[in-house]
Amino acid sequence: MTEQLTTGTASQPETDEPKAPEAQAPGAQAPEAQAPEAQAPATEAPETAAAAVSAAPRRSRRVLWAVARWTAAVVVCGGVGAGTAAGITALDRNDVPGLATESDGRWDYPELRLPALPADRPRPFTEGNDGEIHHADLRELLLPAPVGATPDPKLNGGFVSTDAYLALYGKESRGELKRHLADSTLRHVAARGWTTPDGTRTSIHLLRFSSVAYAGAFKDEALEADGIYGPKALPDGVAGAVLESFADDVSVPDTSLYAYHEKKPYGPEQTRWAYVQAGDTLALITQTRRGEALVVPFQQTVTLQNQLLG
């Protein structure tokens, strides 16, 4: 059996075997060079494969560039949005268009500070000051003018005469008030005034007496500031008074506040005024404006002056 297999292989004719390379004629071309028509498929296949390979990277690069551009756009937009948000949050609300808070009518006063006291002198309503005496300079207890107001040159924050104070009242009241002041040992009067752009004229007069008893007596007896039927002495040109209710909401300890406005009908302008007694000092605050004296700045001014005295 083995022998047969071996024999069968050996008995194949020699003519069927391919010729060895050395049997080729000298100078003859290789088989593939002899058949150009057979070489074309072999040549075209590499070019097509190369084109397919080169096209794939180009498409991939285009996709990558598109993704990169969109990513950059998102990053830039996000950065701009974040920067805008950070900028808005850093601004004051009134500086952002559309978000500004409408003014409620209050005036812009400077930051208020209590004046310095002489050495070893207490404030009026502290322990050891039973006489409720203001030891600070009376002129420094005057409320400053708000921003944008025009100062009154006659009421510039200094001392004024008794007659200058009495000129605030009607002629029918001045004589009696002057006698009361003469009997009350008035020490001095300090005053400040201004006019705001809306035409409101404001004046503040601070009267310091020799004791809290004299200050209270002048307020109650001469002015009758807390009278049931209104104050006895009215500002010049005012015919009738109406008690203001906001005074009950101003809580400054150890002071008393009485506020009024001119009763209708009144002339071309209206007046509002208030008294504040704080120990030995009595304040008179007046505001007059053509048409109607505004409520908000009046209440604001009276409250701040009250706080300075308290």
C-alpha cells in the first residue's frame, strides 16, 4: 500500500510539471510582464484601496473640525454668558437697566454721626445726666442738608437771634412768645435751612434752654404743641393745623414729637412743621412747598433730626 502510493506519485508524466526558472530563455520577461492585460486588475486594486483609505481620513478630519468648531462656540458662548452674569451680579441694582428701583421720594442725606462730647461729659439720656443736658455743640446737632439742596445763606448752621426764630410765626403770636422766651432763660438758637430742586424750603431751629423744665414749659404753655385743639402758635401764613399721625411710629427713646400740616383750604403753598423736645433742647422743623408739602421727605427729615437729638 505504501509502495503503491509512492509509485503513483512518481509515475506522473514530466510534461505536466512546470518548467523551472532556469529553463526560461535568456532575456525573456517574467510571466507577469508578458501579459499586460492581466496586470491591470492588479494595478487598479491598490489605487482604489488607497483612495478609500485617503477618503476616510478626510471625512474623519471634517467631522473632527465640525465638532471642534461647535465645541469652541459653546465654550465661547458659555464664557460670555458667565462673564455677563458675573458683571451683572457685581453691579448695584440701580445700575442695571430695567432693574433700577424707583425712588420713594426720600432725600439723599449724608451719613449722620453724633458729635464728639467734651471729656467726661455724658450724653443727655444716659446714667449720670439727670438734667438731660446736651453737652455737645448745638450747631453740630443740626441735621445736614441733603445732597443737591441749595443752602440758605441766612440759616447756615450757626447761631441766630431770638427775633430770627420768632419771625417763623404769625405777627399775632410773636409778642407773647418773646415774653415766654425771656422768662425761660433761653441760652441760644442754632439754625440751618435749604431748598431742594423740587422747591421745598426747609428750616430747622434748635433752642437750648437752661434746663429740661424750661424747655418743656415753653413747649406746653407758649406753643401748646400737645394741645387737644392743635398748637396755639402757628407758622406765619398758616390759618389752621391738622395733627400728623406718623409721630406715633417714630420711636426715639426719651423724646417727644408733635407734627402738623396746614389745613385746607390753603394758599398757593402748604406748610408742614414739627416740634421735637429732647431734654433741654427743643427743635422746630418746617417745610413749605408750592402746591403741597410732600409727606415722605418731611417725615424723613423730622425722624433724622429726632434721632440726632436723642
